[in-house]
Amino acid sequence: MDNDHASFREIYREYLGPIRAYLARRVPFGDVEDLAADVFSVAWKKRSSVNPGEELPWLYRIASFVVANYRRKERHRLDVLWLFHEPDTAPAADSFLETDPDLAKAWTLLTSAQQELLALVVVEGLAVQDVAVVMGATPNALSIRLYRAKKVLAEGIEKYQRERLGSEGT
């Protein structure tokens, strides 16, 4: 990324929306703006490390680290009062699971890395090469992981559908 302010401003304008959406699916809505500012603050400091054309996946990678840090800090702040607090968040990245019980059960068979990979490809709509940047892997390795994750998910759905249909027939 060019070091001048104008090019970074263009990157900010172009990708602020997708970064906000990414964060809104992972953290309480009230924290999205602050975390988006953190993402772009880190991006400004590390702007020389991004390859041209990889700005969005690079920002998603930074955002994933910001979310991880946020969650780590939040775990330390939890107390009894938070048990009674109604969360004020946007839908989670995996909220689509609520509509299909077989899919929801099969989703639990995936590792957290497989879940994040599928969420980035399916929910965020990123291409495999962009997800590779986000997850710090090669596109080939990610394609293999994606294939395996889809296979585990499909086999799980099939298994739970057979179980459900078998129990309905009795």
C-alpha cells in the first residue's frame, strides 16, 4: 500500500463497511465502531506490509486479531451481573444455523477453524485466496481444508437427517 494519506483514505472508505459488518457478526453492536477504529489504526501502522490487491483480506486478518483480543479482555471483565444482561448484538456469523436443526447439529462436528473457514467463505463471501490471507495459509492448503470441512458438514447433515427420519417413522 502506498504510504500517502490519500491512498489509505481510499482504502478506509472502500473497506470500512465490510469490516464493520464482519465485526458486527462477532461482537456486541455497541463495540463495533471502536473495534473498527482499532482495525484501521493497526492497518495504518502496518500499511507497508500489505500486498496490492489484498487489502480486504489483510484487513479481515487484522480484524480477527482485534476480535480475539477483545474477547480475551471481555472474559476477564465478566462478573455475576453479566449473567443477567441481555446481549445487544447483531446476528452471529452462524445465525443461519437456527433455521435447520440438522445443519446446526452437523455444524458442531466441525472444529472452530473449520467453522471460521466456512463462515468466511459462505457468510462473508470471501474467495479462497482472500481467506488464505486472513487465516495465514496458502490458497491450496485452504482449498483442501475447505473441501474437508464441507465433507464433514455434508456427512453430518446426512447422518442427522437419517436419524431424524428414522425416529419419525417409528
